Amino acid sequence: MSELRLNLITGNWVVIATDRAKRPDDFVRDVEKHTSLPYEPKCPFCAGNESMTPHDIQRFPAEGPWQLRVVPNKFAALSLDTEPERHNMGRLHRMGGFGSHEVVIETPQHHQSLTDYDEAHVSNLLRIYRDRFRALYEISAIEHVIVFKNHGKAAGTSLAHPHSQIIATPVVPMQVRERMHEYMRYFDHTGECLMCSTLADELADGRRIMIESEYFVSFVPYAALSPFHLWVFPRHHQGSFAQINESQLQDLARHLQKLLRTLKAAVGDPSYNFIIRSNSPESCHREYFHWYLSIVPRVAKAAGFELGSGMFINASVPEDSAAFLREFLVQ
């Protein structure tokens, strides 16, 4: 029989469709064909084509040939050149498109992906994320910053060259507000952080754990919203991604690299999104929430039921997904 599981962290009920559950290997897709060339003449992110992108916000290293660049998005959703003025006309509310939209160019090489980088390069990428995360929160009127990566067509990527994005908004998105409210309510009722409690439950159960290390734990959530959904939690309470230190950066880099390589080996390099879900630096000492990284492989599609109900149907049992992925876990 199918069952419904409640994902306390997202607030979503998930239908675990055991009656029509697929074997984990049923989600394996044909690998998208990518160019094997390190340089694409028309690609604005390739080394040598720097004139095709706006000015550098940050680069690594600061001198000499670059390995990582942060530039304003040429087609930005939001801009710091706009005033965050609000205009209310009855029930019609709007404000200027104030905010920031940055692109992190992850490598000078067109044909590489995160699974090809060495650990030091992934650590440097995460350090760039942290630095820009901190810097954007220092801008007056910025209320929320989200770091994310879209990989593959099904995940919404528009350019093949490996890149990720950072968007800062002048409002806190409703999804974030609602979740924070629930985390506060859970803390008021129990005196515990929901993320810490969830992690303790996952470690005690063990069936959905992927990787354990000194600073992080990776696992498939009990009520995963989709097949092979993965979370990476700090092992110890940490309110904001802004707090991550050098040792933790290196440890997180190992988790991220292993998980993405495992997905590639197990499911055929699926499209995926990963998102860093975090509170602001000024909220780092709050006890009711700690940040985490979510990886969502796009091996299934949301349809009318999901859109109409806000519930998800997962045709892969989370325990089976974790067991299947562990068989391919790259050491």
C-alpha cells in the first residue's frame, strides 16, 4: 500500500507511491551529450572571452589566469541600480526591481563539470559562495540571499558552461517565511532545533544515510519530495552558511563532490538543482534553525496533482533510493 509521509522541514506531505514504485535503476537516463572541447568561441564564460561578460565582482586567484569568476548576470532578474521603493495602490502592490543577480563561473574550461573538479577547486567555489553571501547581506535593504546551481536542461540551465548563481532580494520569500515560522513553533514546543532533531533521527535510523564525516552528514530525507533527493546537514548546530570555516568548507566540498559523482555513476549524470538554504548572518545565533544544502535530481516531473495540491508523489521509496546510491558511492 502507498503511504503519506510528512516532511517537517519543508512542510510538504509526500505520497510514497509504493504500489507503483519504480526500481531505482528505472530512473537512469541517457546521458546528455556535452562538448568535449575546453573552449567554445561563442561562450561568454570561456577563458579568453571575458569581454563578453560584465566586470568582475570577484575572481580567484586575484592575479594571473583565473579559475573562478563572479560577474553580474547580463540578463539580471534584479539590479542594485534600482531603488527599493514600494508603491501601494489599493490591492495592487509593487516595488522597484531592487536586488542583485550574480553568476559564478566555476571554471575556465567549457567541457568540465563539478564532478571533474578536484577537491581544492570545489573548496574554492564554496569559499566564493560564502564570501558573496556575506557581502550581499551587508547591502542595505537586502533581506534574503539564495545560492543555487542549475545543471542540465531539465533543471533550467540556459548555458552549458558550468556556472552557478546568487540572487539577493529586498523581501523574504513567502516559502522561507512560512518555513521559518514552523521552525520557530517547533522550537517553542520542544526547545529543540528541527534540523538537529531530524539529523539525530536519521543517524539513529541509518537506512537513509549516505555519508558521515566530522562536520557534515548527507542523507536521503525520510519524506523525500522526489527520487534521489539529498540533503547535506552540518553535524552540529550552525545558524547561517556565513559561519562556515575553512575546515568545514573542505569537508563540505568532499560531500558535494562525492554525491554528485555518485549520482552521475548511478543515474547517468541527471539534471539537478542544488540550493543552499540559510538564514542571514545576523541570525546565526538563533537556536531554531540551521542551514543545509539540498540536491534535487530532475529525474521525475511535477504535474497537475503537485501543482494543484502542493503535495508530491515520489515513485521511489527513500530507503531504496539510499541503498541504491550507496552501491555507487564514490570513495
